[in-house]
Amino acid sequence: MGVWCLLDFFWSLSDGYQGVSFWSLSDGYQGGNYVYVRVVSSCALLTSLSNKKQTKMVETRAQHRRRVASLTWNKVESNQDVFQDVLSRLPVRSIRSFKTVNRYWHASVSNKHFATIHLAQSRKKPSYIACPRVDKAMKLYLLKPGKFNYRHHATVDPPGRSADHRMHMIASFNGLVCCINQLYDEHEVDYQIWICNPSTEETLLLPQGRPSVWTEPSIGVAYGPDISEYKIFRIFCVGKRNAGKGDYLYECEVYSSSTGAWRSIGPVLHLPMYVCFSPHRSDHVFAGGKIYWLVSLEDPAGIMLSVDMEENFEVMELPYYSTDLRDEDRITVATYLINLGGSPSLVVLHADYFDVWEWKEASWVFVIADEFDFMDFAEIVLFMTSSEKEILFVTDSHLWTYHLDTRKWKKRGRPPTRFTNPAIFPFTQSLLPCNGGVRLDGR
């Protein structure tokens, strides 16, 4: 009987079973005792196999965690907003590798909405991007505020670059950097202008602008409020007003990420100056929706030039210092433009102290005067930048930070190589393409 019971049980589990008992297919036997034995035996066998199956299928904790995580991740992945929010918190290079998982993942991280929320997350973890030493191949390092440890991030050496001259980083915005590379012939001094994303290793060479004669052009970068929009302003010399005299004529043209082309916007009165130890005329700051350049430090007639995203120019006078002061206590050649909390500001370096001025409501407001903590006059300030209320001083061998609220100095250590024409800017990683996002779809 046991054999018949087993056969009946397995037959009932087979795909072909249609509800007809094996016993009903036998020689017509209908005995009640045999039916009872069949049922009891089948139930006993089922119970035995079930217990064995349960014993074998008990989950370990690790299996349980993996199963729950898998179910939870499937729910996350099916909700695109949650899915994108999770991925937006990861570094750019991790996200780039996710594009190869499948089409859904690729589409989720390749649109303007994701680029926007990722940039918002990156801004919560700001850093500095530094080029300590100008060279033909530009090595860029990330510096985390507080630690200021140098971590190599990228080497920018794009194909098509003018190989006879070195690259200079002049601006950082939305995870992109603007670099210039000098071009030179007997009568013209000009630049190649590059937009680079160090995190994605993408580069874009802008079209060449109109020739600048007698002197190199000055360049400034404006951006926003849309992350896909930026403009490059280029002020250049078109010649002399009167032959043989030093009265030069200057014009400006603007490159827009939305059009990918240069457009002339007419004459301007001034060409920005070389700032202190800068090897080019393109030192500027973007604050409050405007680009600011220093034009002249002549005392008491120093001036500054600005332009907004609507391409309106303005000339402003620098802060007034009494003519009764000693020369070293007035505006000096070591004067820097920085962005303090969204306002254009001036830092004027004197022999053993410095002044800070802030441009507010169309006038200069004196902020602070304080002494240098580094009294070794062998340390010369080569570059200056800022992040919120922190000013970063770059000397030839060290970084120093000064916090305006606490009025405290901190020595931040040495670079991986001695500073030579350094450039350091606030930086946030992003996925934006170098054209500003023209190729990115909407949501």
C-alpha cells in the first residue's frame, strides 16, 4: 500500500494532474479502507516533507537582510523621485559608472532634473579646487575645508590645446572651471578659452573670438540662475583712436552657452588691469549676479568695472583713503577682489595688516582691519579667494585662512609642490556638461 500512496501523492503534484485520483484510475477498486489509508498516508508524507523543507529553508540573518534590502531597493527603484534622491548623494564618478547598469539607470541620471538635485547635494559639501603650479598640463587638487589635505582630482591637458604655453584656471562655477591658454604672434596676444568639468574629464574649446591687437584680452565668467546658462565676457583691444598715440579702443563680445557663439556688444571704456602677481588680465569675481574687475588702483581715483547677465556695464570708484595717510596705508598694489557671502569685497594688503571692504547698496562699507598672523616677510601673498566668511590667503609656501567672525588665523599646511602662479576657487562636483547642459533633457 505504501508504494501506491507515494505514487498517488507524487502524481497529484505533477503538472499533468487534473484532480483525478490515481486510485480511481486503478482496476476500479473503491474500497473505503484503502481510500482511508491512501489519505492518511498522503497526509503523513506531506507533513514529513513539509517539516524537512521548513528545516532546510530557515533564513539566516544575512539572507534575511539581503531579501529585505532587495525588496526595499525594488520599491526605491520603482519610485523615480526617491531613486534619484538616493543617487544624487553619491560622487560624480560613482554615478557615471551607474549609467552602464541598464537603460532605466542611464536615463535616471542623464537629465537636467537629476543634474540639478545632484548639484544641490554637492553644494552641501563644498570644497576648493586648486592648481598649485601652472604648467602645460594642469594638475587639479581638491581641498576639503577644515582639513585642506590635497587630493589629486584631475589632470587637464585637452587635445587641441596650444602646446607652447601654459594653462591658467580663472574661474569655477557649478562644477565647471574656465581655463585660458595663451596664443601669441607678432601683433596679437590672445587666448584659447576652455570650459572643463574636472569630475567627468570633459573639455570644451570655445570658438576663437575677434583678434585683440597690442594687448591681451580680459575674460570674465558669469552664470545662473539656471544651471545650464553661463556667459563668457571678453574685453579686447581693436586699435588706437589716434595713430601714434596711446589712446586705445576697447570692445566687448560675449559667448553664451545657449547659443555656442560669440556676439559683439559694443565698445567699453576700460580694459581690466593685471592684479598683483597675476600673469594675466582675467582676475575677476562673480558676485550678486555681476562680474567685477579691477581697472585702476591710482589713488584717489581707483576704479572697478562690472557687467551683469543682461550685459549692462558700470564703473565704480574704489574706497576712499585720506591723502593724509602714508602711501603704504592707502590703496596698495596688493589689492584683491573676493566674494564674501555674495557681495563683492576688496582686501587691501598693507605692510603688516590688511583692510576688508564690502560693496553694499551702491557704496563701500568698511568691514575690518587686522594684523597678519604670518610675520615672515618672505611669505608673499600670491593669490586670494574666499568661501562665505572665510578668506584664503595663498603664499608661496603655505595656505592661511582667516575667519571674519572669529578673527582667527589658521595655518593650513604645504601644497604637494611649491606654489607658482597658483589658482584656488570654491568648488562643487557636478554632472553638468561643458556646454552648460544644452544636451540635457528636462525631467
